[in-house]
Amino acid sequence: MPMKLFDQLSNAAKNSGKLLQKQVEDYIVIDSPAHALTLKAKTVELLCQKTIQRVDQLTALEPDPQQGLLATIEQNQIKAKIHFIPEKICIKGDFVEGQLRLLQKPQVESSSFMYRILISGWSTFLGGYIPGQTLPEGVRLDGDLVYYTLPKSQLRLVDALFHNIQDGSALNLDLQQGELQIKSTVAINWRDINLLSLIQLFTAISSKRS
């Protein structure tokens, strides 16, 4: 291959990458020195809207003005409101293990079924899907903490943002004033993110909302 043609292809690839990054910057912010990535408030709202559309029993999901998310679950004529905040995600092989903390427990008596619906919603928020509305197994409640395990391949958002992350890596999550911040033990860089996959995900969400 002539060197000039190689240089042209290389420059085209770099420019394409910069263009994709520019588009993604509408949705997320990266702070490499702090090992942090933040989903902007409008991105969180889009993901909430998509989640409501896909999980039948989840009738409302929205950011709390101060902290966390507010979910409304309706099942068998019982309505429960759950105020929660995501705290941790750990990559373990082909699975993601995570933890949510309940900031306020439901006013009504809730069975484990309610929390399986909650994790279904959170899974969908992270880009997952629920085949035939099948609720996830292995959801465990311990005090004000909800633990879950989900297949990593189903969580498109996690896979796009952290597809190069090492097995065993832990991510700390915090949702304040509508923005979701994710902190890693290692540096987060634009080159480690699957930009095309992210754009496809966000574009699909935006078009369905409109």
C-alpha cells in the first residue's frame, strides 16, 4: 500500500473517531485524571424513559432532584414507590454483580417479586433487555441493600463504556441531582469506549422517545 494512501486512511479514521467522540460528548463527560465518567442528566432521563417503555410493571422511573432514582412499581393492584441509588458494579467474567441501596423502603409490604421488578428496570436502564418479560433470578435483599447478578453481554451500556475493563474490576456509582457518576480503579479514556455502540444505543433511545 503506498504510504500516501495509508496516511489518508489513517487520517480518515482519526477524524471519524473525533466526530464520534463529539457526538457522544452530548451524553457523557469523562474526567480521566479522576478515573471518572458521568452520564449527563438528559442521558439519565432518556434511559429512564426507555426503561418505563420496556418493563410492564414499572410505571414510573425518574431522578430524584437531590439523590438517586424514584421508581413506581404496580403489581396485582398494589403500588409501591421505591427511592434507591446505585452504588457498585463488579465485572466477574461474563457477569455483572451489582448493589443498589434503598434510600426509602416502600410504604407497602413488598415481596422479593417487587425487587426483581426493580432490578429488571435497572438492568434495562443499563442497556439490557428482558426476554419475554422474564424477571431476573438471584436478586437478594439484605437490610437496605439489594444485590443482583446479570449477564454482562445483555447490558449494552456497560459493555460499550467498559468493554476493555479487566475481569474483577469494580466500579463505584453515585447519582446526584440527576447525573450518574461512575468511578473506576483505573483510568477511563475515550479510546477505551466503544463510541459507535454508544451512539447507536443513544440514537435508538432518542428516536423511540420522540
